[in-house]
Amino acid sequence: AAAGRITAGLIAAVAAPAVAEDWNPISRSSQYIYMVDGDSVASVGADTVALVARAPVARSARAYRIETYAFDCPGSRFKITRSVEYGDDGVETDAFDDTAAEYESVPRNSMIESVKEVACDGNRAEPPTYPSIAAYLDSRR
């Protein structure tokens, strides 16, 4: 009976996908911090994709945006294929899929080049990184 419970527990653990996040700060302005989720980097067809968040620096604001960047790593090109807006309560307020997005060259010395370095080269930010956008927002208190 105990072996059956252990087996059932293992099956449940394997069946439930892990949703880990590792938000790496890559750029900051007076209003926003830009972070790449290092755990979101994945190959999708010929592209390498990564999630990029733009979150507020001001403690009074909590609304943020997450965009999906797709990279042609060898060609040093990118496109943004999805954009999702979240309100102050963390609930999705708007989403846009850009199925017609065209590749553009990655500008040198830009925030996008920093995203490419995480997605294509495996670079990660110096700590601290954040396990969620909510953890970043709470860290500003």
C-alpha cells in the first residue's frame, strides 16, 4: 500500500510541470526596470525565445508588461511576438499576439542586446534576481 502511495505521488510530481522563474535585471531607467526570465529561455522552431518584463521603479506603481522576444541567434536578429499588460493587482488586462512580426537587427549596446545575451549566450545578471515579478515589486518596500 505504501509503495502504491509513493508511486502515485511520483506520478503526480512528474505530471505537474514546474513553473520556475528567474527574473534577471538587465537595464534600468528612472521609471522602469527591465528583466529577462532566464528560466523562460527555450527553443521554439528555429527561434530562441525569452520573456522580458518592464516593471515600475516607483514604489507606488505595480502595473507591468511582459513581452515575448524571439531571436534568430546566429543572425543577431529579434522580433517581439507577444505583449501582455498586467494591472496593479497582477491580473492580465490586455494581450497582443503579433503573428506578423518581422525580424529586426539587434541594436548594439542596447537593452535588446542584453536580452539576446541572456537568451542566446546564457548570460545571467549579478544577484539579486527575483523568483517572480511580485517578488521584485515587494522588494521595493
